[in-house]
Amino acid sequence: MSGGAPAGPVTVADWEALGRAAMRPDAEAYVAGGAADELTLRWNREAFDRCRLTVRVPDETPPLETAVHLLGTTWPTPIFLAPTAYHRAFHPDGERATARGAAAAGVPYCVSSGTTTPLDDVVTAAAGAPLWFQLYLAKDRGKSRELVAMVQDLGVRALCLTVDTPSTGARDRETRAGFALPADVATPYWAHVRDDGDASPNPVSWRDVEWLVQAARVPVCVKGVLDPRDAERAAAMGCGAVMVSNHGARNLDTVPSALEALDRVAQRLGGRIPLTLDGGVRRGTDVLKALALGATAVGIGRPAVWGLAAAGADGVEAVCRIVQREFEMALALSGVRRVSAVSRDVLWS
């Protein structure tokens, strides 16, 4: 019996292996590593592994409904690309390729302030697909105002203000590897968000959040929330969404996993404001679990970078489609069939 042609990458883990192999060792350490002893990095993944699903026989079997509406946009599945920096350090086409891959899969892409490609080029590559912009603030309000005006004029549909990074974390793996951007790779917007001589963005206060909500013409999300009390303040200030995240476990080690924090935040907020989650997502079942615990949409970060490093735009699209397809299967197999009907009932209690 003759065998068929060998299969290409089937899972996100397959793409991770290809992406790591395609990277310089220091770049691989930058992407894969977390803070300090990387306990939270491990917990991000373990939280999903511990969370179990159940299966119910449905009363009827309508067509699958997977579309989600958030921040003024409707897209096919509740999956978006979380912001990650320095894409041209991993592939020559950088963020342009990421935008093309996300657009091909129908996935919104949140562009990092650490983009190595000017945003107008990313917008062109996205060809009308939804883009958000992850924002840091400088102490100089004028520089922040200039950047906010520019990205809004280019058509981004939301500003995602990172509030959890007054300092970088103790990224020991990255430091040991000596990660540095290649000489021909630049970050066009770091000068807008970092004050002269500072290696880190400016610490953010609630006064800054309030200023941005009032100044922006598009929805403002707060990214990096773990405490339910902070989520309540964001809701009270009129933010468009709360992005539950521990910065990919790259900042403060031993904080809880993103999934654990989501559970607490969602129970306190009671649906008053949309929630997203990122951190540790590798499977479509992870998306279903996050939705069951209160998320409206789920971000994937490192997996998109692995796909980018391995195959450019095609790799990004492939990673997105794997997670989308697995999510559709998980939704159907759970017996729910509609995103709007997902609740804690899909979890084994």
C-alpha cells in the first residue's frame, strides 16, 4: 500500500516548530520567552489544559453561527491577532505580511506601537480589513496626541491602550540571548511613546485613560487588566472593551494566568463591558473556553509570529485558519452551535 504525500503543518504547534527553526536564536528567545522564572508563562497554558469542556445534545441543530461584533466591526469568528512587536526581525515583509495574512483569514489585527513597518504601509497591506492600534503613552502629551491623530486618520478602528507596562519585566531568557533588532530594522513610533533616554514607555494612570477616552474618535480599550476593580473603572469611564491580559507573561512573573483573571473579571462585570483575552491560546478549544468564561473575542499572539517567521503572510493566514477551524469544530461538538449561546454550561463543573 503506497502512502500519500506527507501532510503539511496541521496544528499551531507544528507552525511553532517551523517558526522557531526559521528564527535567529536571539529572536527565538525574544518571542518564546517570558519574565523571570516563566511561571506565569507556563500557567497561561496550563489554565486552558485544566479547564474541561462538556457536551450536550441540542434541542435542534441550526447552522453554526460563529460571527462576532465588537468595536463597531463584525467578523467571521471571535479571533483576532493580539499586538506583537518587531515583525521585520522575524520576516523581511514584517507587519505587511501579518496584515495580509490576517485579512485573508478575516481576522482583525491589532498593530503594535513597536511595529517595524509604518502604519500607512500596514493599512495598504490590510486592504480594508479591520486594524486596531496598540498604544503606549509618553509623558509628553503632545507626542501622544500627535500619534493618536495620525493612526485615527489612517483608519484604525480602535485604540488599545496598554496599561500594564510601567517597566519592562525581567526577561532573563531574552537577556541571555542578547536580543537586538537587526541594523536595518527600525521602529517608526517608539519616539512617540518613549521619552528621551527612557527604555520603557511611560507609566499610565487612570487620568491618562480618561484623557484618551475623551480625546479619541474611535473606541478605546484598556489592555493588560487582571483585577476586576480596574475593569470596573474602565467600564465607568466609557472604554469600549477591557482586554484581560498579563502581557504574554512577559512583565511580572507569578501573576495569575489570563484565563483565571478573565473568570474573576467577568463575574464582577456581569456583561457591562465587552471583554477580550490573550495569553496562552493555542487551540480552538481554548477560544471556546474563554468565551464560556466571559470573553467576547480572543487574541492570539505568539502563534501568528511563528507562522510569520515560517512562511510570511501564508503562515499567518494558516495559523488563523487552524484556530478558526478548530473553534468551529469545538462549537459544533459542544452542542451549542451559536457564539451568542456560549455560556459556562459548556464547561465541565
